[in-house]
Amino acid sequence: MFDALLWRPITRRIGLFESLMIGIATAIGATCLRLLLTSALQDEAAFTPDFLGLFLAAYLGGWLSGLISMALAGLITFYAFLGPAPTLVRPLPDVLSLLLFWLVAGLILLSIVLLRSALSRLAAREQALLLAQRQEKLLTSEMGHRVKNLLTVVQGLIDQSLRASTNLN
């Protein structure tokens, strides 16, 4: 059952609308988590929940969902949670924090996309292996049936030869 939960998101194709919704939902979820942890997280760890949202978005929806989550959650955190007061122009350390988040998040996104690709290929190989095993079982069964038929024919010929023969020596 656990395998099915892991494989299903990988092998299923995600449409554009679904990708958008997954990316937006995970960004909002990360923001809600950040709000719950406001007292525990300092400015240095402001983007921490966004990584969780990015991972979920990229795993469930692919690269587009991950990219949307990364951009949206990063901007929300940048403007709502960093610095003393939310203004349009931000201090340089905040801008550098956002750029660093996007750099690391981009590397994580790339890793997850490569992981999804590898898992997808693995799932396809597993399906091909299962099909080959079923075909092998069918061929083995058919071969056994034919061997039994051949042995029956040989036994019939031997029985007929023995009945027709008058001299057993």
C-alpha cells in the first residue's frame, strides 16, 4: 500500500490547472505553517516552511507546481515575514535572503524533478517486468500442456505397438 502511495503521484500525468492549484495550495500551506510558527522562527529561518511546500509541490505536481510554490511562497515570506515592517523596498540583506532561498530551492526542485523522472522510469520498468513475468508464466503453462500432449501421443503409440506385436521377446 505504501508503494502505491509513492508511485501514484509519479506515474500520473498532471495538467496545467492542477499544477497551478498544487503550487498555490502548497505556498498557502507553507505560509499558514509559518504563521503557526511565528514565535519559534526567527528571520534567519523565515523560509524554512517554504522548503516543505516546495518539496510537496514538486513531488505531487512536478516542476511547474514546484516553481509556482517556490516563487509564490518566497515572495509571501519576503514581503510578509522579513524585516521590521512590510514595505515594497526591502533592505539588501532581505533581498539576498530571498535570492539565496530561490537558489537553494531551485537546486532542490531540480533534484526532485530528477528523482521523479528516475522513479517514473523505475515504475515503467517494473510494469514491463510484471508483463514479462505474466508472459513467461503463460508460455511455461502452454509448454507444459504441449509436453503432456506429446507424451500422451508417444504412450499411445507404444501401447498400440505392444498390442499389435505378438512376440514380446
